[in-house]
Amino acid sequence: MSDCSELPFFPKHETNNLQNHSEIRITFFESKFSQSHYNYQNVPISSNACTLIAVLMASYCRHERIIINKPDSALNVRLIYLLAYSILDGNKIHENLKNKGILDNFNLTVPEAMKFAGYRAEGLTEWKSMIYMESLFHSLYANIKSNLLEWNKSNKNKHNSDLFIILIADNRSVLFILQNETVSLVDSHQHSDNKGAIIAVALREKFNILCLWYGHIINKCYKCDPGLYELSFLYFQSRDCNQQH
């Protein structure tokens, strides 16, 4: 993570349960806590680092062995710090890549983000990546579910209980974190004039509702229902597995 001992500021945030769904907790942060605003200079920037931020967030959660609280408990404050560091480090890496002129496209693919994250993403492995030409709102959960069924039949999750999914749609990347009892959505983008990043946590059995809610949010904030999106499924190889190979 960033070697800076202090963050620019600790963000204000508001947490509520999704209407009629106490099993889903939504935390919206202030608008300045988003990838295009959160920096030490306190000035808006043009940020295309969201795929890097998603990769870094997955890595930092894994390396710190973060346990994400259920929706009926308070949000783990450490999760907020890790998102802050992910935004700062992701933007810094992306800016360095731009300055060196080595980016073919400012919007990185997941393999590129893993590569450029370097040692920070050590052990992170892409299990599978799929592209879907369907309405995100109507198909996201079904497509995630079919892959999860395949994942659960594999032996990888015997050594790695956490699974990470990066969704790329409309040139925006967000991260799903799947733990034993929870699924969390981490979105580093600004969502309105007064709403920045989002961390949403749901019980695993409410994953479908969380996907529908996210589809509603991007339609409301960005006036779109993407008809093309990518899902990348990531996990961390254990040291034991690496030694066996």
C-alpha cells in the first residue's frame, strides 16, 4: 500500500439498509471520496485507474485478511482505509504509466492491471474471464451464478475461500468480494454531485438483489444499461499451491 502515513482525509459517509432488504447495507461516501477527486492536492483529476483500483483493493483485502461484517453490523472501518489506499496507489501507478507513454489504452484490461500492480498483486490469479453481449440489468446475476456453480465444483476454492469478481461495463470497473457469508460491491467512481464511492454489503443469498440494485444505480447515475460487459473471476493462490507447482 501507499507508504504515506496519513491520508488526505477520512471520508464522510452515510450507511443505510436497502429499502425492504435488511440483508443489504449500502454505504455512500462524500463526492470527494472517489477516484477522480481523492488525492493529496485536493483537486479533481481525470482518472481511468478503476481497473487498477479494483485489483489493488482485492489484493489489499487479501493481504490484510479483512473479514467483511454482515449487513446487520457496522462496516469494517479498515475496509474504508483500504479503498482509500487503493484509490491513491491506483491513480499514482496509472499516472506514472501515462507519463512514460506505455499505455495503448487508458482503460486497462484486468491482466494489464495485474501486471502493472506488480508486487502488490502477488499471488492474484485470473481463473476465468467472460464477455457478455446482453443487458447488464437483466443478465448480470444469472451469468455470475453460472460461473459460481462451476467454481464451486472446482478444487481451487478448497484452498481459497475468497473469490473476487471484476465487472467492466461502460468503461467502468467495479469489484465484487465474495466471502463465506457475504458479497460486497466496491465502486470507486463518483455517482452524483454529492455521492462518491460506494461499498455495499449483502448476505450471499441476496446476491441477485445486489446485482439488480447496481444495475439500477448505473442507470440512474449514468443513464445507461450496458449491453456489453466483462466478468473476470480472480482468486489468490496459496503458498502451498505455488510450492506444489
